Amino acid sequence: MQEDSESGVDLKFDRYVSIALRAGVILSISLVILGSSIVMIHNGIIPVQSGVLTSVDSNVNTNSGSVHLSDIAVGVMHLSGMYIIALGLWVLIFTPIAIVVIALVNFAFRGNRLYVVMSSIVLFNLFFALVLIS
């Protein structure tokens, strides 16, 4: 009887992971496509010209460091394409982090202390790396 309830918990866990992965990827792709479309429309490069995309002097090139993490919310509210693209990329970065959080909750629910500790360490390392990188 214990096995049946554990397999039910496993199925729910798998379902939550599947939903989180799908939602994260779909939202990320949607934001990147929307942001790219806005950039193309505002810069008048429809149809897309590859020279404009790769040029260092282009408004579309992000190598200039013009998209800062702290400015994303304001940029998205102003419907700035580059900031919407940046938000899409951050959603993609946070998708696996959401999976670790779901796993942590699942392990805690099941009383598996070892994996709660391991998931907590992974989560700490991910956030620590994000702070150092950004």
C-alpha cells in the first residue's frame, strides 16, 4: 500500500516538473520572439538584414552592455524589445532553478532529509553563481 502512495507522489512530482519545464520554455521563447519582433519593427529592418544584426555599431547588438539586469522591469514596461528579450533569457535561466525548488519541496514532503540537504546546496550554488555572474 505504501508503494502505491509513493508512486502517486512520484507521478505528481513528474507532472509538476513537466509543467514547469514546458511553461518556462514556452514563456521564454514567446518573450524572445516578441522582443525580437519589436526590435526589428523599431529599427526598420524587416526583412531582417544579417549585416545589421552582426554589426558592432547596430542598435540591435547587445555586446555594448546596454541591457542591465536592474533595468529590465522598466524596459519591459516601456515595451523595449531588448529588455523583453533579456527577460525571456532570464526566464530560461530560472526554469531549471524552479525545477530544483520543486524537487526540494518534493523531497521535504517525502521526508528525505539527505536529498533536501543536497537540493538546498544545489539551490544555494545556483543563486550564488547568479549573484557573482550578474
